[in-house]
Amino acid sequence: MARPAQPKHAIPARRRARDSERSRAVILLAAQEVFLRGDYHQASLGDIARRAGVAQSLIHHHFGSKKGLYVAAVHAYLAELDEGLKGIMQPGLDAPGGGGAEDGAAFITSAIKAYFRFLATHEQCVRLYRILDLSMHNDPELVAGLDELDDQGRETSTLHLLRAAHERLRAMKAAGQLRQGVEPLPLMTAMLCVVEHWFTSSRRLNHRLSQAVGRGAHGPARGGVAPEEFLDTVVGVFLRGALANPPQ
């Protein structure tokens, strides 16, 4: 049986849709490159249009405004990172949590080291975090736009991981594994902040400390503290400071 002929306008319409999706993706990629170079206010739509090879009017067509483009570009980049973060962090959350002190120590160690190694291999993510921090201080509406997209979208892997990690710490608290006065949310916040701070401030601090303390037998080696040495120290401090019965 012969298939009915397609309307003449059907194929061009599909092609237009594909072209529209392609141009939107190209603009998003160019916007990510430009926005990640520096501050939101320094970036221009003209620069993004030139990098994408499109007319500036096409940016307005797809995203409405510079703010709309920024929110969409950041959201798209975070979505790309989402699965990578899940792949690194999920094994620690899936590990048995029988309530013993060793399980609690293993979870804290795994969480800190996994997040550190994720950021160590995703330099642009660290740069984006810096930009988002500035945005939250200087233009909260930009962050509100990201939150609105999150509310409209699916449950992201990152949000799931954060909730799962918090629940794990709450279970440790209920089982008496955390030291008296240590609460799950402040502990989790401290773990994340200390790890992220290494990637935003370690060069400056290593340089200043090397100048202040010296590089002799009792001072840090040339170039300051190495990443693995810092990481081992941080893990040890959290285990001894947070756990009721830290490993010896």
C-alpha cells in the first residue's frame, strides 16, 4: 500500500526546527565560553554573537535578553557537569552504612576526596562557582532565574546527591557517630566550603605562606603545600573533629 504523500511544508518545518535547535546550541556554547572568561557584566551580546557566528537578533529571538542567555548558559553547563559529579560521588553514598564508626569515617573520607578530585579535573566548574558567588552578591536576580529553571525541571543528580549526603549524616547523628554539638548541615557545608576554597585560594595562600614561613627544614616545600598533602590533612581534621570515635 502506497504511503500517503507528506505535505510540502512538513519537511521544511522539520528542517527549520533542527536549524533552530542547532543555532540555539551554538549560541549557548559561545555564551558559556564568554561568560566563563570573567564577570557577567563584562560580557557583551555582540561578542557572543561574533563567537557563535550568528546575528545578535537571533540571541534575542532564542533567549530574550542577556540575563536570559546567562541563566540558560549556566544551567546548561551545570546539567553537563551533573552526571560527571554523580559518577564520582555516588559510589560513596552506595557503600554500606551499617552504623559502625568505620562506615562513618569511610563515608566522610570518600565524600571529601571524591569532591576534591572532581573539582581538580573540572577547572571551568571552579571558575563558574566564582562567577556565581559574585552574582549572588551583585545580582541576586540571576541566581533566582537559575532557581526558577531548577524548579521547572527535573530532579538533578546534584540535588539528589546533596540530599542523600545530608540524610547519611543525619543517620550518623542518630546513631551517635557524630561528636556532641556537631550537626549534619553545618558539617556538610564546612566539608564543601573547605574543598572549594582550595581551588579558589590555594595559589595565593601557598605563595604568601611560603614567604612568611620560609622554605627551610621547618617550612613548606617550594611552591607550598601539595594538593594530596592538603587533602589528607583536611580528611584527618574532619574525622577527628566530627566523629565521636575517630579512627586511630
